[in-house]
Amino acid sequence: MPRSVRVRLFATARLAVGRAVLPWPVPEHGLRARELVAALEQAYPRLAPTLRGSRFLRNDRYLRDLDETLRPGDEFAVHPPYGGG
């Protein structure tokens, strides 16, 4: 059984980190989404400004609340604001 969450980074989030996918270790009982966002900000300071304006998905569903629990095997996606036209 996986002991991590798969963090997928898009657009400017991917550029800030230098990778599109990060495995992120989580305890078996899970981790709140807000705790993961805070950990990502600390681990990747260049990502912090992007995270503040991003939308987050858990297993392809937008999170309504960052208090939702992420469990091992989940996918957590970071979608920064997109521009263009």
C-alpha cells in the first residue's frame, strides 16, 4: 500500500518546483490538505506565491475545504491561475 500522496503540479507551479509530479509521504491516518500546502510552501519557497492563488483537487475533484484529509494513494493536484486566450 502506498505511503504517499502523488502531488501533480501544473503551469507556474511546475516551473517553480522544476518537476510535474512529487511523491509526498503521508502518515497512514492521512494529512489535511492545508498541512500539505504548508509543507510544500516550506520545502519550495518559490512555490509559495503560486499556491496562494491556486485551486486544489483531490482525486480529480476540486476541494471545497483545505481541511479535507488526504490519504496514502490519493492524488493532490495544484492548478495555478491560468491566463491567455
